[in-house]
Amino acid sequence: MPHLIKTPETTHRVYFQDCDMLGHLNNARYLDYFLNAREEHTTAHYSLNMGELAREQSAAWVITKHHISYLKPARQGAQVRISSQLIHFDNSNLVLEMQMRDEAGARLLALLWSEMTFVTMPAGTRTDHANGMMDLLDQLDVEEVSYDPDGFDDRVKEVRQQLKKLRRGVGNDE
């Protein structure tokens, strides 16, 4: 299998209708932006269509929990970069990390962990990933990110510190 991009990234414009009265992306809309970006990433980079996969396997991932940190506002009209990566998986669960950064990629605006469980349809009972899916998940797992279910705040701090060091390296630490 060809080399897969473990952390794909796309750029999105923050639209007026998605913003609050202050011109900031509405908190609830962050989830839409993140999940839409992940769908784009899986389709473009892994040839996975979630709807087709669900119909073929009579199973799908359902979100069981979100952890989100809003750090800086995504403003109306701005371009933002959204990346997504798999940071943990087992036989029937996975955890995705998604980051929203400014257009330059230098400032973290928001970070999200989405925990998901693979379930049968229509019953909604937990089921194991197929062997082929486990192989794909193994290839996509970003092992450099140490996942701890209680470590979300530590991860936010770690990413912010990494970006701060990068900004200092280019002389752009505001």
C-alpha cells in the first residue's frame, strides 16, 4: 500500500452565518468544521466514504465523547487550517485529534478530541473493526502523540508550547 498521510490538513474560510454577534465562529459550529474537514480528509487521502462504508458493513462509528478547547477566536472571513489525526484505536474504538490553526499554521485556535465507537446498524451495539480496517488504523495511528484519556489539557499545553517554539524559531513570537 502506498504511504498514507497520517495528518492531513485542509484550509477553510470562516463564514458569516457561522459566527456569533462578535464575529467569532460560534462554539457549536467548530464541531461542524472539524467533522466536515475529517470527512474531506478520509475521502481524499484514504478513499473512505463513511456513508458507503456504513452501508457495506452495516456498521458505523458513533461519537461517544468530545473534548474541545477554544483558545483563540476564529474570526469571520478568516482562513483557518484544520488537521486531523488518529491518536488511539482498539478493536472497536478510536480517538481522533483535530486542530484548528490560523492561516499561517502558527497559532492554535482550537483542539478537539473525538472518541468514537464502532457499532452495528440499526441495533447500535458495539462491534469489532474488520481486519482490513484494523490494518488501516494501524498504518494511520500517530504514535508520536501519547494518548491518555485524562490527558487532554496536557495535550493542549504541549501543542501550544510546540507552536510557540516554532514561532520563536522564525522570530515571530507575538
